[in-house]
Amino acid sequence: MNKKRVLSGVQPTGNLHLGNYLGAIRNWVEIQSEYDNYFCVVDLHAITVPHNPATLAQDTLKIAALYLACGINLNNSTIFVQSHVKAHTELTWLLNCITPLNWLTDMIQFKEKAVKQGENVGVGLLDYPVLMAADILLYDADKVPVGEDQKQHLELTRDIAVRINHLFGKKDQKILKLPEPMIRKEGARVMSLTDGRSKMSKSDPAEGSRINILDNADTIAQKIKRCKTDPIKGLTFDDPDRPECNNLLTLYTLLSGKTKEAVAVECLDMGWGQFKPLLTETTIEALKPIQQKYHEIMDERSYLTGVLGSGAEKAAATADKTLERVKGAMGYLPPAIL
Ligand code: AQP
């Protein structure tokens, strides 16, 4: 029986943090053997906010190396760079033309990021979810493992697929497959270290708000030492008045591999002076093997570019078929076969 297909990706913008790892990549690794997986570095998304051309290529390689370092296995998974597969931009155009404008202006992430960009907000930021829909629909993905922040974009992807099927499909013949989000409860929303009510994010100007996967031991220790806590003794999950406490306990649970119940008992009578060194040690130990592997892979540049070259070839073969199917349904004249 054919395995169901998974697609997901991360933008090469800045450093990957624990939110990206626990909300997305770690879950990819855990489920990968059950699925046929496509994991892309979504570099076209990276320019929807101002970017640095001098670092984009290197950042793209870094994310691909981190996928491998975190445990993505090439026996189950294809790793590729989004801009290497031309069908992504072409399908985006076709989808743009059937997507109502108000579907995009309603997107929460657009509204939040547009405020930060002020008058310089570009059309690309508004169109980001349509590009994301193309990324997913090109691969006939069944499941899309993401963090909670992407749920609305997944719903939009489904709406766009329904619209294409409705406008151009035949009764029993769907053109595009409707994907489902795969959002794990634990780690779906890792919060900032400086404000337990906002999500940990690459674009937060406060470096101390996040722990990056590649942070060294001293940096991790400093960030945890300075992170926001509260004056209450005894640490508990799920208290709405203690968002920082819930977030730090959740990080400890996920990084230690212990159950929530075991952590609740272990930390019930602890103060922050006892808990912070424990979280620091656990974080450093959890990230150490990933960091070691990452540096080995980055030192073997030709191996990495080889992985991305064959990944792009395999991805393009799949994506081109979907693109042709959509163009055929929309009535395009196929190119002449010479
Ligand atoms: N804080 C988070 N908790 C859980 N999951 C998260 N993700 C991002 N932040 C968290 C998930 O990581 C994946 C990659 O997302 P991306 O590359 O699109 O990154 P992003 O959303 O741009 O990451 P940031 O840090 O949130 O960046 P900015 O600051 O630009 O908004 C996705 O699956 C996402 O859900």
C-alpha cells in the first residue's frame, strides 16, 4: 500500500529556535517512517519581508543541514529548496487568479506582520498564504505537520483547493487533494522567554526571547537565567495566570522526554532557583547531538548540495505532474511536442 504523503517547510530567515524545532521539525522526525515525506526550505517565503541577499544562500544551506542534523532520514524523506522547483511559482500565479482578495486580508499573520512593516509592506507578504497553498497542493500532501500559528493558512489552502475543484473539476474527478493539518498539542505553541503570552519567534527583536538550536551552552545558560518568571513558589502547568511557568515546564517536559505527569510531580515543590539550572542542563544536553551533527554536515558541503540536487529533481517530477493537471483543467494549450 502506498504511504500517505507529508509536506512541510521552514523559512531560511534567521536562526531556528526551539519553537521551530518542537513545533515542527521534531514532529517530522517522529512521524517520518510512516509517511512519504517532502521537506522543503521555503526560500521564496523568506523574501516576503525585507531580506539580506548576502546571507540568503548560506541560510538556506543551514536550514537543510539542520533538517538532517535533527534526524530527517533520506530513506523516507526528500529534502529540497523551494526555489529550485519552478512549479511553486507557476502554480501560485494560477491560484492567485482564483483567490478572493478578502481571504488574504483576513489572515492573522498578514495583519500582524503588516503592522510591523508599516508603509513598506509588500504584495508578497499578502500573497504568502497562496504560495504556501501551492507548496502543499503540488505534492498532493495528505498531512501538513506545523505549529499552531499555521492553522489558518492550512484552512485557506483547503478553501483554495475546494475552489479549484469546484470551478474546473468534473463531478467525480478532483483536481487537487485537500490536505489536513497535523498539529500536536505539545509544543504546538512555544512561547517567548521574555513574555509567556506571545509566541517564540525569529523576528522578535529581543534575542533573549528565544533559544536557538545552535546557541552554545553559555548563551543557553544566560538566556534561561534571565528569562521571565513569577514570584510564586511551586511550579505548576496550565495556570492561566502563570503563562511563563507553563511554558518553561513544557520546554522541560519536551526536551527531557519525560511525561507531563512526571514533571508535574517532580517540580511541584521547586522554586525557580532549583528549576532553572535543571532546564539549562536539559536544554544543553538535548541540543548537543544536533549541534555536533550540524557542524559535521556543514563541513561536507558537496554532500549537502548533492542531497539538495537530487531532492529538487525528485520534487520537480512530482510537482510538475500536478501543475500540468491544473493547467489542463484550466484549459491551457499544452506546449507542442517536437
Ligand atoms: N513558537 C512556535 N511554537 C511552535 N511552532 C512554531 N513554529 C514557528 N514558531 C513556533 C513553526 O515552525 C515552522 C516553521 O515556521 P517558519 O519558518 O514559517 O517560521 P516562522 O513562522 O516565520 O517562524 P517564526 O519564528 O514565527 O518567524 P516570524 O518571527 O517571522 O513569525 C512552522 O511549522 C511553524 O508553525
